[in-house]
Amino acid sequence: MNENVPVASPAANAPVAPPLPREGFIRLSPLNRRRFQNFKANRRGYWSFWIFMVLFVLSLFAEFIANDKPLLVSYKGELLYPVFVEYPEEKFGGFLAQTDYRDPVIAKEIAENGWALWAPVHFSYNTHNLDLPVPAPAPPTWMLTDEQCRPIAERTGGTGCRDIEWNWLGTDDQGRDVVARLIYGFRISVLFGLILAGISSVIGVLAGAIQGYFGGWVDLLFQRFIEVWTAIPALYLLIIISAIITPSFFVLLGILLLFSWVSLVGVVRAEFLRARNFEYVRAARALGLSNVTIMFKHLLPNAMVATLTFLPFILNGSITTLTSLDFLGFGLPPGSPSLGEMLAQGKANLQAPWLGLTGFFVIALMLSLLIFVGEAVRDAFDPRKTFQ
Amino acid sequence: MTEPLLSVQDLSVAFRQDGREMLAVDHVSFDIKAGETVALVGESGSGKSVSALSVLKLLPYPAASHPSGRILFKGQDLLTADENAMRRVRGNDITMVFQEPMTSLNPLHTIERQIGEILKLHRGLSDRAARTRTLELLSLVGLRDAESRLNAYPHQLSGGQRQRVMIAMSLANEPDLLIADEPTTALDVTVQAQILKLLAELKGRLNMAMLFITHDLGIVRKVADRVCVMLKGRIVEHGTVAEVFRNPQHPYTQKLLAAEPKGRANPVATDAPTIVEAGPIKVWFPIKRGFMRKTVGHVKAVDGISVRVRQGETVGVVGESGSGKTTLGLAILRLVSSEGPVVFLGNRIDTLGSREIRPMRKDLQVVFQDPYGSLSPRLSVAEIVEEGLLVQNRGLSYDDRRAVVARALADVGIDPATMDRYPHEFSGGQRQRIAIARAVALEPRFIMLDEPTSALDMSVQAQIVELLRDLQKRRNLAYMFISHDLKVVRALANHVIVMQNGKVVEEGAAEAIFSRPQTDYTRALFAAAFNLEADSLNAVRE
């Protein structure tokens, strides 16, 4: 820091602006670079982030991991894509509108005229396993004895459990594979949580920003409105609405959104109230910047720290809300893959502990990972935190 | 006494940040004898506060560490002492007065409780005895009607009174050494003089030693026996005050001593056109009471003040904090609502809405006090300076904008090649230059300067004053200069307005006011500012 920068005399040649340095695609400001370093320094959070990302990205491709349709079929010299295209059964010599690729007749037909490439798990979330050796809910196949498996295995010429299709984590009470439901359920939970947390943050930040920036009557009226609004019991409203219509994914999202956006308002409002008197905000007003520009360019970055700190916890809250609604039976329509519904089945079928345990462990893992990530993000944004 | 009371030997302090060790204090040694005042002088960041804090081990350990050194207090090494031993020393043998009296008192406790706590803790006094002693202390530090103040909370006291309470707290156990960390920097000049007088008196009466940390050489000359000049974590010069001031050896000391703002204002042409004419301006904030929030009175921040600024002229506005000088400036800029006409370049702007006034903001700019607060930490320097251009000069292409930014930065003495760096990479003085560049980039006619030098180190202040005067001459700017620092005002202003409680106390040509102040208030202000002498006429409130 040298104070003695030579004062350029006006007579000297006109000063030239340096070319803007380009550093890769994203130019991180030093502040963000420091935050990123802090985030990486938190090993638990950093690893949780990557584990979660791998699980999430994998679950986004659930159709390619667990599906009752083959990924690729070569039939009589023609390449078919059952994952993407619905072929009527006529194509394979049947008469149904949809092809059941798990049907032994169709499987045999395809095997004789070509080949089929299957996903690792041959069940989708709504596939009923018709060849269960024991009544549903069936335990994981590795828990069964060869004795129990023999009747099913003999249909395909086998002798024991090694020769039948495996349900790695058993099936639920309708004979649906738990692994497949888990993968789809994880995806729908995380997506629901992300969308709900994302939209409610945007609305919450905007509402908080307007209240904090303008203050006065706007603030006063809005605050009272929020107090009244949050007094409405959301759960009862949901129960009433679900009695009238079957709540789909988006209806559920909309109803929960009505009440979840208020969670960020307080924090953002406080940040804006504090920061609107900062000198650089005053300077921006003196430069003639409009209110909207000042809010976005100068105030929002301040509020983002608080917002980002809260975001993972809102995300977790959203996931838990969906799970608990499913558990109570007011959530997604019947048949949807849902972790909450799996827990409810576990409660209804205490003799089948694999249902409850699987649901518990997956939810616990998902929420723990997200909380670890959230904790690391919070610490990374804490300016006073020093890492050794 | 041959043995010094406190002996700091070869002390180093290192901070760890982002995995790097930064040496804040670099092998520093000094002694303090009993009853002596030693001053540590240097710019911010020179390590003077850190050295003092390490005496009491109040640094943020483990981020801070001491690679070398010993601190001997009465023969005991404080650096190796454990936490229990340190607690016996802190608040008992060595006490400290901090810079900011508002934040160093707990806002939730009464004065009695805060002072009594120390007495009970270190001396085991009963409630009644502690109360008597507290009263004694408060009258010792010159707090008037001490009895009725006992139950006051910090926010009910003025800055000077709070600092007196802080001093009373630090004297509670009759320490051998008082560490005063810039105790007057946050105070008005008049109050500063009173506090310095008090400290000098108390030191004589209680025969304690004092370690005085400051950046102001005027204070050093007034209070200290010996002085250590610090630069970048090292003591570059030390000796008795008389010796160092008469015959400074190190070039840095010489620079510091020569750093006072010099020169006088640029002369104004007699026929210079009027840029801003405002007034009488009133800014009244309503005081609301009761359930229905009825307005029961007003805080008259600015009460009928008229200002006229001509092209190339600087109008200085001086006064203590709370006198309404900043509010006056904001009212003229239309950043707070006010009553009364404001005429800018022949147009009345006080009746315009924020959208209509926007085009005029180009000619009407402002530089704020705190160069750390007035630059957004998230934008690069180029983005900060070009911000106004994006609104006021929409037609400019990206390259043109950067050219304008480069020109503005060069004008204020910042290398344009550094324009893509972020504010935290610049020192306080450089940041203030950037803030000035932001104002100048729009080529305004009028700039409001709200204490632009008060947050800066002494040596930098003079440079900024030079820069402002130079810019004014080259661009024929009109300034309104708000400051409590009379030395800076004298170096810059043509016309001076002295304010107190929202009203004009005295007004006139700078030369006349500085040479022949008419009112007691102005005289007291000048005595405090130029000679650090407390007012004896009771013209200023505490």
C-alpha cells in the first residue's frame, strides 16, 4: 500500500485504460475466492457436497438405473428405444396397447430376434413384481432361503434364489421393488425441495427487500400482513384442499409455497434496513441510480450472505414437509414414489422392517448431507471465521 | 527508580490469515518507568494498537502469535503468564481505555453497575462500599452530578461523558499503568481537549504510568514525556518528546511532522457565477410520543440556514458533531427531505421528484467521510467509478467508459492500471482518492465534501487537501466542505460557516474568522483545535 502514487499531470499523455484481464469463464471476486477456499477447507461439508451431488445427479437419471423397460432393443434388425418411445405390443406380435417387456413371452420374442439392453435394476417405481417367492411385502432376496425361492426359480429352470430376479431391499406391500422406489423417491424429494426452496427464496428475498428498502408504511403494513398470514394453519388448509382435489406435484408445491416464502423475509428485511444507510448506498443515490439498481447491485449482495446461510435449512425443511405430508397421506397422489409413503408402509407393516429402516436411513443420509453442506456454506460466508 | 515498570523487549506479533503468517509487529522494544507517559505514534496499520494489546494479551489468539519477545511487568513475564495470572493483572495493575466509548461500555448496564463490577471483582467490596467508591471515581473524572448519573445507561451520556466513565472504570483499582488506545479520536475537538486535560491531571495526582497510543502528533506534544514512532511494525525512532520534535532523525518522523495541511484556499474571481444558493433551509425531525405517535416537538437538525456557493469557491462548514452540518449537506443534495428553496444552477431542485432530479445529479456530487464504508467491497474500482456514467451518460460504449474511468483515476493520482482491483487492496488515502474519482468522473460543477479527511491518517490528510485544491483549480469546481477539523478547513475554505445546534453562530470570509473570531463558541473551538486547550468559558457543552 503505497501512498506515494505519482500524481499524473494533466499535460501528460491521456491515460489509457488497461484491457480487462480475462481469467477463465467465471471471474471470482477475491471475496468469493476466499469464501470458496473456506468452503473447501471444511472437509466434511466439501465431501458431503460431492457425495450429495453424485447421488442427486445419479437420481436424475433414475430411468436409466431402475426401469421395467429395456434401454435399447434390437428387434429384427431395427433399433428401438423403449425408454423414450412407447411401442405397442403389436410390434412384438402381441395385442396390448403398451408393451410389458417383463412379460416372459415378449422377453423370449426379443431374445430370439435380437437383443435387449436393460438398466441395472429391472423394476420401475410402479412395477409390481409378479414372481415373488413369498407374499408381499417380501424381504430382500438375500434373506430368503433356497427353499422359498425354488417354486419361482423352477419356472425358469433354476433351483434357488440365485436364479430369480433379486429385490435387493425387498418389496413393499404391493410387491414393488424398494430400490427402485428409493431412487425415484429421492429424486422427487430433492427436486421438490429445490424448487420449493428456490421459489420461496426468490419471493421471500423480493418481499424482504421491498420492506427493508422502503421502510415506513410499506414495512409496517407488510409486516402485519405477514403476521396474519402465518397465523393460518397450513396443515389444515392442505387437508381441506386434498379432500376436494387430488393434490398433484405442482398443486402441492403451490400450496406449500403460499406459506413457506415468509421464512426469509425477516432476515432479508433486516439486512436491507441496515444496509440502506451505508455510505456507498448513499453515494449511489447521489450518483442518480434508480432504486431498483441500488437494490440489486448494492444491497442484494449484502442480503445474499444471510440468504445463502438459510437456504440449505429451508431446503431441508421443504423436503421434510413433503415427507411428512406423504407419511400422513396428504401428499403426492397414490402410487407416486415417495419416501414418506415408504415410512408409512413401514409403520403399517412392522413385520417388514426393511421398509421403515430403508426409508429412515435414506432420509437421514439426505438431510445430514444437506445440513453439512449448509454448515460449510454458512462458515464460508462468515467473515470472522478463521481457518487454521 | 532504575527498574522500569513495564519493559517490552524484542516483541513480535504475527497474524495467521489464509494460511500465511503476517508480521504485524516486528521486534519492538520500549520501556515505561513509573509515572511516565510514553506515546506510540504511527499511521493506522503500523502495529501500535497491536503492540499495546499484546501487553494485556487481548489479541485474538490463536490467530495471533508471538514469535519472539518478552513483556516484563514488575519483573513478571506477561507473555508466558497463564490466564489466571493475566486476569489478576488486567483491570487491576494495568487497565485500558479504548477508542470508541460507545462500544466499549455495555449498553444494557447502568454506569454504577459497570464500575461497581470491577471493584467487587478485584477488591471484594460490598455493594455500599462499591457505591461510595464509584461516586468518588466519577467526581474524580469530573462527571458533573455524579449521584444522579449513577443509574444512567451509556446511551444517555454524551461521547465525552462516556469516555470519562471509561476512564473512571480504568482508574477504579488505582492501576500502575494505564493504556490509552486513541482515547480521543472518536470525540469532538473541544471534548478531546477536556479529556486530555483530565488525563494529564489524573496522571499527576495518582502517579501512574501511561502508554498513550495516537496518530496525532499534536496530542503527543501535549501529553507525553517520551515518544516511539512506529512504521510498518517497527519502532523507527524514539526519544523524549522535546528531542524528537526539535530534531527528528528518521525521514518518516520528519514527514509526519511536516504533514500538517498547509497553504490557503484558491482565490475566487469576484464575478464568479453562483452555483448553489439555498436557504433558509430547515430540517426538522419530529419527536413522536405516546400510543397515537403524536408529534410533541421537533429535533431541529438544521434550523434556517442559508448558503451560497460560487464557482471555484469553497464554503467550509464547521461545528461539533450533532451541530447539523452533515444534515445541511444532505439537504442541499436532496438526500434528506427539507423545507426551503434550494437553487442549483438557476433551477429550483427542492420541489423536484427523485426521477426529475436524476439528470442534475451529474453536476451535484458528494464525497463521504469514511473511505472504507463509501466504496462497495463487492465491486472493482472501475465498476465503482463508472457507476454514475451508466446512469448519467448512457450513450458511452464500454471502451469509452473505461477511458473516462482511467482519466478520472489519473486525475486523482491513482494508477489507471489498477482499475480492476478491489477496494480492499487500497489504503485509506487511496480509497478516498477513488471516492473522489467517482465524483469527478461525471464532471460535476459542485461537490459536497463531508469530512473527507477525518478518517484518514495525518500524513494522508495533507495529500488529500492538496489534491482537492488542485482539482478545484483545474476544473473550476465549487466545494462545500464539511469538517470539524479546523486545520483542514483553514487550508481549503474561502468562506466559513460555524454551526451549533442547527443554527449559524458565525459566518464570514475565512481569513476574517480565523484571525478574529467574534463569538465565544468559535474561540473555544479554535483553542481546542489549534492548541488542544480546554475551554474555560463554558461556551461548549460536553
